[in-house]
Amino acid sequence: MSRQCLIVRGGWPGHDPVGSTDLFLPALEEQGFVVDIEETPEVYADAHAMARYDLIVQSVTMGSATVDEVAGLRAAVAAGAGLAGWHGGIIDSFRSATDFLQATGAQFAAHPHAPEDRGSTDVEAYRRYTVRFTDAAADHPITAGLTDFEVHTEQYWVLADGLNEVLADCELVAGEGDEWTRAVTMPVAWTRHWGEGRIFATTLGHTLDVLRLPPVTAMIERGMAWAAR
């Protein structure tokens, strides 16, 4: 019997919610999922519909969700559905919905410019940094066999809690003019148990070229498989 996956996408178009989620449709189909796609989170409030899904993939940067929609998503995950996503599509969603932030375990706070670009308004807030796999990653099905790698993209300053199992992190290094005075360790990929459900999230994925990097693709594809009921 096939499994059911729900993709909810929308919000700020700069993160290409359509293109980025379409990128992973072949992998979901290979994993045996029948995929439904919604362009708003309204479905979250429909308990009967949500009970069908084994996996929810969300790509909604910013945007908004009602109290009932957030409650419906939380209930579906607590009942055993998996939740997976990347970058702003999962940890910069529904900024005013604190119940959603609690469930996902992390919130985007900033993506500081590189020191040499500080104050620029016409330069992307990109930094070059190394994604480092933690000790917990070595034997985890999402990250086993992956090795540290370098990226040049947005580096998220993340507010997170201790319930997360961090599989990859990075150092956000202070430069001249920055308000912080030492390197700060930031999570890059993590898992989380929520009731009977599982959650996978990564801060990577600002652009399609980052999502296409082999270790990033592998983490997301494995993360979706791991999270699913």
C-alpha cells in the first residue's frame, strides 16, 4: 500500500517554493509516496484530511496560519505524521504562531552579511562556511557516510532549543563591525520527536543550486524518509 505525502508550499516567492518542492517529487515517488500539493496551509485545519498523511513537507517562508491550522498540523505530527522541510520554508514560517515555533524547535533570527559586505544593500547576505557533521551524525540514517563540506550561501542565525538532535552545525564567525565577539555555533540540520511523530529540518536551501549539492540533496531525501510514519 502506498504512503501519502502532503506538500504545503507558498509564502515569500524568493525561496521558490514551487521549484524547490518539485525538485524532490521524484525522490518522494521513488520512496513510494502518493503526493498531494496544497498552495496554502488551510488543509492543516481539516483533521479528516490530515489523518491520511504519513509525511508533511512544508515550504512556506513567512506567510501566516490560523490558530486552527497550526493546531491541526501539531495534532497530525503528534499522532505520527512526519514533518520535514528546509531553510525558511520550515523555520521562518508563520512568525507570529508561537505554537508552530515550539513544535519545529528552531526559528530563523538573521542571516548576517559577511564582514566585507556589511552595510551593503545590493549584495546577498552570503557567507562561506563549513557544514560540520556532529558525532550523532555518524550512525544516523539521515547522515551516515556524509562528510563535512563547504557552502557559500546564507548562513542562518538560529534560535533553537535542547530537544533537537543536531546532526550538522557550523560556526558563524564574528568579523570586524559585528556585534558579537566570538564564533557562535549554529545548528544546520537536526531531528526532533514530537508526540508520535518525527521532524527533520535543515537551514540549507536558500537557492536551488544549494539544494542540488549532493550532501544537501542526500540529507533532505533521507530526512523525509526518516520522518515519515
